[in-house]
Amino acid sequence: MEEEKFLHILDEIEKRHVVQIPRWRVFLKRFSFWLLAAISVITGSIAMATAIYVFVDNDFIADHATIHQLFLQRPWLADLVESIPYIWLVVLLLFTLVAFFGFRHTKKGYRYSAPKVIGASLLSSLLLSLALNTFDVGGYIHRYLVENVHVYNKLIVSNEQRWSNARNGWLGGKVILVDNTTHLIILKGFKGRIWLIDFTTAKLDPKMQIVRGRYLKITGIKTGKQTFQAISIQSWEKKYDRRKVAPSKNVPHERKPDVAPLQVI
Amino acid sequence: MADRLITKEQCSAATDQELVAQTIADKHAFAAIVLRYQAPLLRYIIRLGCKDSCAAEDLLQEIFIKIYIHLNEYDPFLQFSSWIYRIAHNEVITHFRKEKHRPSVLPKDELLILFENLSDDADLIVQDGVKHTPTELQCALDQLEPKYRDVVVLKFFEEKSYEEISDILLIPQGTVATLLNRAKKKIKIALETSCQ
């Protein structure tokens, strides 16, 4: 009786021309889920690296004492909350969920509970993001988006936006050209505008060299549509000090602090 | 036809992994797998709620065809029985979904097995010195949600370990333990209240 049953099953297999799923397809399917999980963790880590960069780059965190006066009118906590890069956290969360989905569909993924998998994914993203940020990956991505993707600026509150306010005396950007004889800098602002900066009377850090490719934070007065009189100049220390800058053909500007006394306005 | 017949000695001598390897090379070796697992799988299908014997046998056939199709997906580090129970479980659940109905009443003889297996949980069966009957237990089981009933069936009917249940239902072992504990509590509450 039992033999009849199993013979019937075998007959059915032959009748339907059933074939086994080939091994390569099984391998491809398993590999796809691992790949999906891995790509998601890597993408999550890039999002986290950028989030960390954007948050840490905020002046109120590290340079609070230096430019304290710029933010006196704003409560510190409001700055903190405002400066959290929510968009990157959303991206991180999204890819963590995708990583969870991918891992859960691997051969033994079901054996691990959701909090463990999500926790491990977040931890991996964090560690990877720290590694990425040693190479300034977060900074590059953020800067690229700030300069090239208009909508990105609407989704995030960044230090670049704070330093794109020439009317109120804060101007930031990348040095295009330096002329130490005339004390002029040509600077490309974060909104793409080219500025002519006069730093004849500006207070400079003696250790800082103004060279082409360096990012600067300049306080001063807007004197024209594209001209700016600098009062103080500092380099974009935290994020760009590690970045290699193109060597300037001009002699780096060095000024003794007592040569040009600071004009406080 | 004769070349497909496999003796019971041949079938019992080989391990599951060997039979799988043989089937991948020669499909006729699949007969040994069918012979070995058709009875336990049919019981499992019925225990999951498919009481119509014809429907159960049709389901069994579909399950074996699916096992045959996916044989290359079998991971030798996993117990083969867990793997085929997983396919059987999924196939039966899909069947119930198509039918839009999942019978909950277990056959009476099956219920007695459960009653015996649950007897080590003395406080579940005997409460306040009153021993519950299989009928009352059946009433309590009827009230269980499918996710709890699946675990109860695998644990107390199929006598599977937590690891095996985890492999069959594709859930972590911790979740198996949680579901089982909750199922027992729900059975206990049901026995105390509505099923008396």
C-alpha cells in the first residue's frame, strides 16, 4: 500500500516533467541576499558617516567659545536639535531594515532575533562609518551634495548654510586664488557665487596658510554684490585639515598679528 | 517500474544526506525519501488540521514534489527532517490560506497523544485537584491562535526539539520558547474558564 503511494508520487513527478532547481540558481539566490545585506550595511555606514560628519562639523560643538558671539541669540539646545542630520538618520534606518530583510533571508538568518540583527547591523554601520570618516568620506559626500544637489540644502541644516550668510557677515567657501601682494582672495561660496575678499586688515591665525583649495570661514562685511571685507579668517579646521590641498603657486600669506590691528565692528 | 523499487533495507541503511545526494544524481533514489517520510508527513498534515484524508494525500504529493524541486536548496548542516517539515508546514499553511479556513479541532485519537505528552506539565492537566479531560483540552486548543498551535503540535505531537522547531518555523529558538510558554498559559486559562 505504501509502495503504491510513493510510486504514485514518482509517476506524478515524471508526468509533470518536474526538474530540480539547479545548484547555481540556489547559490545565486543565497548570494543575492548576502549581497543585499552587505550593500545595505555599507550604504548605512556611508549615511552614518555623513550624519556624524554633518553633526560634528557644527561650530556650536567645537568652536563654541571662538565664535560664541555669533550664536548668543540662539539657545544651544535649539542648535543641537536643529543640527541633527535627520535625513541621514532616516537613510540609515531604511538601509538597516533592508539589511535585516536580506540577512533574515540568508540560510541561517532566521535563527537570530530582530533586535540582534538590527543591533549588529547598526554596530557594523557605526564601526564602518568611523573607518570611512578617517578618510573624510562623510565630508566628501556632504560637500558634494551641498554644492551640486539643490534640494539637499533644504533637507539638512549644515555648517555650510551658517557660513553662507554674507549679509550678516559670515562667509565660507573654497579658495580659488590668493594674491598676497594685493591681499585679495577669490573664493567660491557654498551657493556657487564667486567672491572677492579683501583681507588687508583681517585677523589671521599665524599658523594658518591661505592656499588654493582650502576651505575658509570668514567674518566681515559685505561691501558689494560679490565683494567682502574680511575681519577674521579661520580655516575649516575640523573637516578639512586632513584633506590634501593643492599647493599654491603664490607665497603663503603670513602676517604678524601686530602689523594690522583688528578692527572690531 | 521495477528499477524504481527500493527495498526497505536499502532505505533504512542510508542516511538522509546520502539519500539526498543519491536523488540529485538519480531521481529514482527519491523513492527512498518518499518511503521514509510519507507516513510522518501525512500525520503532520492531519495534525495541522487537514482532516480530509483525500486532501491530505493530495497535499502530501504536492509537498514531495516541492521537496524534489528544491532538493538542491537543502543545507546538509540542517536536519533533513526539519527541512522537509518546513516545506510541509508552508505548503499546508498555503493550502489553508487558499481555502480561507483553518480547521482547529484535532482528531480525538490525536488529542489523546497530546494529552499524554502534556501530562508532564501536571499543573496544566490537573488544577485544584481536578483532572481535565481530553475534551476540555480540545476546547482549550481550539481557542489557540495558529502561531501557538503550530508550536504546540510540533512540540507535543511531533516531539521536536526547540532547535528543530526553530528550523521548521524559521523563527529564533527564543521565540519558540516564548510561544510555547504563552501557548501553555493560554491553554491553562482556557481550561480554568470557558472549557469547564
